[in-house]
Amino acid sequence: MDASHVGSDLQHVLLTEEQIRERLDELAGEIADAYAGKDVLLVGVLKGAIMVMADLMRALPFSAPVDWMAVSSYGSGTKSSGVVRILKDLDTDITGKHVLIVEDIVDSGLTLSWIRANLESRSPASVEICALLRKPEAAKVDIDVKWVGFDIPNEFVVGYGLDYDEAYRGLRDVGTLASHVYS
Ligand code: 5GP
Ligand code: MG
Ligand code: MG
């Protein structure tokens, strides 16, 4: 079956697959320079970061180990609950390691600042963040995201790993949902 039918639920494509891939290639170059001569552990935040992780790790010129964390912050709605809980912790002991958190999107920033603080408490050598998307207008906390793919408007987006009630993660582009989806 052709997946393009779900594309009709999009109101507006913000970023195409091609734009995302090009930007991740650029970021991978910067990340490779920053970690030259060091070992880095890539930590993806489930589930939204699956696509970013898949493409970023393949764009890196070295083979880095990958681990995953799952936290709850959003339910089926579109607003941050502000409550963060670990649903799945890392398999890896990160003591003394360089950790790069790979995320889909920084919205309020609450989730990522919580994750960063949590990982920093485990005595890693360093913790940095790479996020594909950021909504500067939605920021509630000041968070240092070293690598950002794109700053986007303060709208709810789906695709490329990002869901609405678990749907649309498989869309190749990132876009906003048409209003008929919400009603
Ligand atoms: P934050 O804590 O920064 O507000 O966002 C936490 C998480 O909510 C993000 O990692 C992401 O998984 C989800 N999220 C935030 N904004 C959006 C959005 O526009 N679309 C979707 N699908 N998820 C979002
Ligand atoms: Mg996320
Ligand atoms: Mg979600």
C-alpha cells in the first residue's frame, strides 16, 4: 500500500526529506569535528528520535554506539505535561563517557533539560544535545542545544518520527496537521 494517503492529513509541509537529509549531513560533519579523537555514545530519546538517529548515525564518519531512553512527557494531546518519568532507562553505564543526546524536537525544553540533568548526575565526561527541530517561541527553560537542525514556528508538527497520537511517525517530511485531523 502506498503511504502517500496520510500526506493528505498534512496542512503544510515545513521540511522535506531532502532538506532534512542535507541538514543532518552538515550537522554530522560538525559533530564529527567536535568529537575527533573521542568516543561518543549516542543517546536517542524514544520514540520521536528514531528517524533522526537513523539518519544522523549513518551520516557520521565513525561508528558510534547507540543507546535509548524513553520518558513520558506528552500524552495523546499536544501540550507538555511538565511531568517527566523514565519509562525505559539506558542499558549503558555512562560514567566517564561523552554522551550526545539525539532528539526530535525542543518545544518547551522541559523534557530535555530534565534528561540532561538526569544524565549529568551519572558522572559522564560530557553531555551535549543534537535536536533536529526547535521552537524558539515555545521555550520555557533556557537550554543549551549545541546542534539544532531547524528553528520552526510554534506549531504542532508531525512526521519523520514525530507523532500525533502515535500516527504519522512514518511520514518522510515534517509538516503541520490539517484541522480536520483534530476534530
Ligand atoms: P518539550 O518538553 O520540549 O515541550 O517536548 C517534549 C517532547 O514532546 C518532544 O521531545 C516531542 O517528542 C514532543 N513534542 C514537542 N513538540 C512537538 C510537536 O510539535 N509535534 C510532536 N509530534 N511532538 C512534539
Ligand atoms: Mg522527543
Ligand atoms: Mg509524541
